[in-house]
Amino acid sequence: MSEAYPLLTEENVWYWYWGCDPLRSGHDIAKEVGCYFQKVYVFMKNHDIPIRSYSEAGKAMFEDPKKHQAYLKARMSPEYLQKQSESHKALWKDSELRAQRSRLLKGLFEKVLTDVQKVILYSLKDKKRKFVRELVVETSLDNSTLYRNLVILRNRGLVSSVKKNDEKGQMKRKYNRFWILERGLEVLHYNQNNEPFEFDALVTKVKSAPKNLELVESNKRFLGKNQKILLKILSDGNYYFVKELYHLTHLKIIGKSLCALYNRGYVGRTRQIDPTATGNNKKAYKYYLNESGADLIKDI
């Protein structure tokens, strides 16, 4: 407690900042106590009272109806809109200022990570080179999700990769092996300092994150142009080898499209002997339309 500000006590600040509903900000507490807001934050640091992050402070403001309405009113006021208009005009007229703003925003966005990317960089922070298979074991996350985010991190220059033979994998062939770069460590430390997180808690948060069911259902029924062509051909009820479908359609990536349809459960396949094959192994897959694909073909 300060002699000049008797209401500025540890108990009061804890309650106002973290206990009451709605939560109060440092500025609100300063008005209540009768001091400058800087003194409140210094008091909180000296007494080890945690301070909300920028995002948490924004959420707390939007949860308070009075503050939210005041914020919207201020943003829609003619004075504010006039200032915004003048600042935008100045920005577009000054090329140096515009370039400086662009560099600033680029630097900020380069440091932003999703929860999955934080998990990946945390797993790679020991600087060991790891296959996606090994990261799946460490994080228990989906293989495709990990690989997609690893590619994004590689494109951003935070991780690197090299093709290596995976002797412990199910198929003895080359896979990408990833490791973290110094830039990746810097971005990871930046995120940890701004919003500290624990690895296990973050993994649990990612795994329990709700999915957009409408988007998932729409993606399930989405078909590419090549997939629609193949389904229309297979709708006659016949079985076709890949080679036969290629001669009918002349599509270059027909194999990938057929695999995608098979993985999504729209077509089936059976292994048969191809009499036109010239190699020793004349067995190949013959594809046909199954019930799921027949239901889907009606909407095309």
C-alpha cells in the first residue's frame, strides 16, 4: 500500500485486475485509485502480479459491454474517421513512409506462429534432424497437418530439410528430414516471451480445437475438374485400368486424381492381370465407381 494512494493495495489490484466481473484494466484501476496508470503497472511488476497480454486485454475489453460500446462509438466518430483519412493520405503520398510501414508489418507477421507451428518448432529446438514420422510420435498430431505446417515453416525460412533414407519407416525410401534454423529459434523465443506456453498444454489445446464442421463437409464433397471427368466415365459401371482411363481422357495427372478419389471413398479398386502389359508383373489396379461415388455423381 502507498501512503499517497491508500486504495493501491495488492489485494485490491488482484481483485480488480483478475477477480471482478467484468475485469478492469490498469487505466480503470488508476482512475479508481487516483494516480497515473504507469504507477499501477509498476506496482503490479513489483508485487509479481501478472499483466494480461495484448490479445487478452482486447478480449477483456470486448467482454465489457460499456467499454465495447464506447470503443465502437469512438471508432465511428467523425473526428476519428477524419484522422484516419488524413493518415492514409499521408501514407500513400510518402513513398519512404509507406516502405517503412511495409517493412514493419512484414517483420511483425514473420514472428506470428500458429499453435501447431509452435509445437513443431518446440519439438525441433534441440536442433536434431527429424522425419515427420518422428514428430508424429512426439506430438501425437496428424501426419498431414504436421507436414503441411513444416512446408510453411520451410518457406518462411524457419526450418530446413533434406531428403534421407528412412530405414525405420514402413517403406524403405527417401523422406524429408527437418531441422530448425537460427531464425526459427529466434521466432520461437519471441513467441515464448510474449505468450509463454507449455508444450503438453499446447498439444492438448491443438488436439481439442473444434473443427469447422460445415467446412469439413463442403471439402468432403468438393471435386476437382479431373475428378469429375473420371467419375463420369466410371459411372457406366465398367472397370478400367489407369492406362485405359488415360487413353480416354488424356489427363496427365490421372494417377493422383484416382488415388484421391480412392482415399476419399468414392471409387474402389481391385488388382487384376493386365493382358496388354509388357513387364514381368502384369497385375495392375482396375478402378470402378462404388456406392458413395454413385450418390455423389448425381450432384455433378
